[in-house]
Amino acid sequence: MALLDITTPTGILGAISPVWMILGLSAVYFISYITFNIFFHPLSSYPGPLLWRATQIPYTISFNAGDLPKKAHYYHELYQSDVIRLAPNRLSYINPDAVKEIKGHRKISQGENGKAPDFFWFARKSIIGAEREAHGRVRRALAHGFSARTMAAQEGIISGYVDLFIDRLKGIVERGDTTTTANGKKKIGKVNLVAWFNYATFDIIGDLAFGSPFGCLDKSETHAWVEAVFAGINKFAKLITVRMYVPWLTEFIVRIGTGNPAMVQAEFAAKRIKERLEITTTRPDFVDSLVRENADGQAKFTESEVVQTMRLVVLAGSETTATALSGVAYYLCRYPEVQRRLEEEIRGAFEDEKEIDMHKVSKLKYMLAVLDETLRMYPPAANSFPRICQPGGDVILGKHVPGGTKFDVFAWAMGHSTRYFTSPEEFIPERWLAEEPKFPNDRMDASLPFSVGPRDCIGKNLAYMEMRVILARLLWNFDMEFADPAEGEKWIDQKCFNLWVKPDLDFKLTLAQRE
């Protein structure tokens, strides 16, 4: 019998339909791809879950599900490792020394581990996503406005909004229900502090940025810009995913203006900038810092750079501070003994509410410990803001990492690590107090809510000032507890798409009882 001629239409190849041939070749490619990633990839020696090392799909699913920071923490704990591999070409670090090597200051001659372009594509012309030279220009222009000295000079403006914040809460309490206690009758107001913190911080950043507030406290309602921020939280995850896999499609989405929350927020920013430039004022603000011209009459920044930077300044300067304050209120009600100690510190430090100012609240040690413990357990920016290893590679923790590798640093995973904190799931402000001997092995530099290096959060001084003054005034005036303890307990179980998706949370406020 003659051998079958596989080159003829009646041979083996001819007997295989094109569909099956494509499927077969695809299977071979996929198996080869997975085999290479698991066994032969330059990062194959790093530990990590098998499927995540094989393909980027599990990472993408977790990112879009809003649980990536917690998944990263889980795997760092599972492998008990400072570095794990969360995708074929992606490493996650929780070691604070590694984070400094990845994001820290570099000499001019040294390369930088730049921002991962797929992740920062929508902010590439802003202070957050710009390349090294452009970032330096923008940061230098804004640095004075965010300095501790400038914040002190702006204290009167900030205090005015805190006054209004407290007055509005007092009004809600006065209109609330009356209850009888051992100390007599008192009013109880039911307040969604999550919303009210946003009202206050958004008005403050509006005034500092554009010279006028957004009117949230006056109207007791959320501004459309804030609504656009919340509406876009999970949309960004989807658009970043599209950018990872089909870059040209993101260009199309931006051009048609559909589904891009950054465009909506940019429109608000452009409108406010235009309104601000039509007004002559002697008080400097962030817009003034960016649009002021050089001596030769040439503008420092393009219109796009100004708009994108102001969009993100407003976002980072309001939502993240409001999130941290929401976390503080949550933990104080979860741990009433901590609330009592903080109340005693605040109410014992001042004879009159008018004495509460930025300088004096900065001396409250336990308050700072409460804030730092909140930022450790509930960092407002819990997700990774990935870097990409510079061409030629870099040495991290003594090991060479090839160029093009993506670096992840999850603030949530660092702050909850058993490698760096004693009882990391417990809210213990005392760990931050130098006189406490129970936490000698805790690494406080493993809590990095404001990042590190030349691209750390420029608004850190503003955030601490706002949080301290608002918290001191809040606890000077009110006692608080969860309106619904069962709802309050589970509030912290949230999804994170770069920002947390925070549910409303009602608190019972009563006027503080004084002897």
C-alpha cells in the first residue's frame, strides 16, 4: 500500500479543516507561552501563584474586580516574601528598602524607573504621570503653594471652611431627635460624615486652587465635579485594561469622548481655570503658580498641562483627605477606647475652641498616632501606581531586574504585612508612640500612604493640616458613634479601583458634655 501523500488535497493536511488548524496552532502557541513564562522567563525564579506567573489574565481580573491590593497582600503573606510575581512581567514589592530603590531619588546621570505608560496614559501630561523633565517643571511651580510655610499663611482660609463644616453639623444635631440620658436630655443628629468630609475638603482645595470654593458646604450637597470623580472610579480600571491589551481602542474612546471620566473632569477643570483667569486677584493660588509667565513672555506650561494637573490636584487634594478622615471616624467608633483617649487629649489641650489652630494641633502626639495608624490600615491610595524598570535593568534588593519589568507597590499590602507590623490587623495607635515598648520590631517606614522619592505626594503638608484641624474641631464639639453598628462594622469592606468605593456611613453625633 502506497504511503499517504500529505502534500495533496487528499493528504493529512488537506483532511484538516482551516478552523482546526488555527485552533491547533493557537493551542501550541498558548502552551508554549505559558511554559516559557513559568519555566524560562527572566523572572521565573520569583515566587508567586502559578496562574498569575503564567499569564496576565488573573491580574487583570483582580484589578477589574477591585480587590487587587488585598490579593497582593494575601500572596505576599502566603509566600512570606518581600517580592512576588503577579504577572509574567510584573513584580510586587513590600520591602520599604526596595520601594526606595524603585521610587527614590536618582542622580541626574542615572535613569529613572518611570511611570508605567499603560497605567498613567490618562495622566501623562499632569504632575502625576509626566515624564521626569516635565514632572520636575510642574512640581517646582507648585512646590511653594504646598509648602508648610504657605499652608500656615493659608490657615485663615482653611479655618473658615472648618468653621462652616462644624456649624453645619451643629445645625443637624440641633434639628435631631431628643433623648434622655443620665446627664439629662440631649440632641442626637444623624450625619453621613463620609459625604460631609468630601464637602469640606473639596471646598478647601477649590479655594486654594482657583481662589473660590465649590459651594458644597453652603449648599450641603455634592458638586458635579465630585460626582464625576465617583462615577469614574471603576471606569478607569476598565480603560486601563483596554490600554493594556488594545491601545488603539483607548485612542478611539478618547476621540469620541465616550466613557472617559478623565475628559469629564478635565472639562470642569478647564472651565474653572477660565473663570479664575478672568478675575484679577492678589492672592496667589495653584492656577496662578502654573500660568504665570516667564520674563521673556513665554508661558511655562501648555494649556493641556495646566488642565490635567489641576484636574488631579483637585482630585488628590480633596478625595484622598476625605477618605482618610472617613477612615479615622470609622476606626474611632470601632475602637471606642481610642476615641476616648483622643477626646481627652484634645479637650485637655484647649480651654476654648478658638485656641485650636494648625500650630497647636501639631503638638498632639496621640492624634498624630491615630492618623498614622489609620493611613497604615486604610491608605487612601491603596492600589499600586506601577513603575517600569528602566532600560538596561536595575538592581533591587541586591538582585538584577531586567529592563521593562513592571514594579508594583501596594500600600495596603505593605501596611498589613506581618513581616513589618505586630498584629497588623489591629488598630493600635500606640505603636507610633516612641514611649511604647511593645512594638520594637515594627517598621514604620513600611507604611507609605504618601509614597516616597521625588514623586511623593506634594500635598502631604496640606493633608496633615486639614486632617488635624478638622479632627480636633470635630471631637472638641461632638461625641460620635455608628448610627447602625452592624452597618458600621462592615463599612471597611470596600473595593478599590485606585480610589476606594466608599459607601455612605451614618454616625450619631451629640454635643460634647463639658463639666
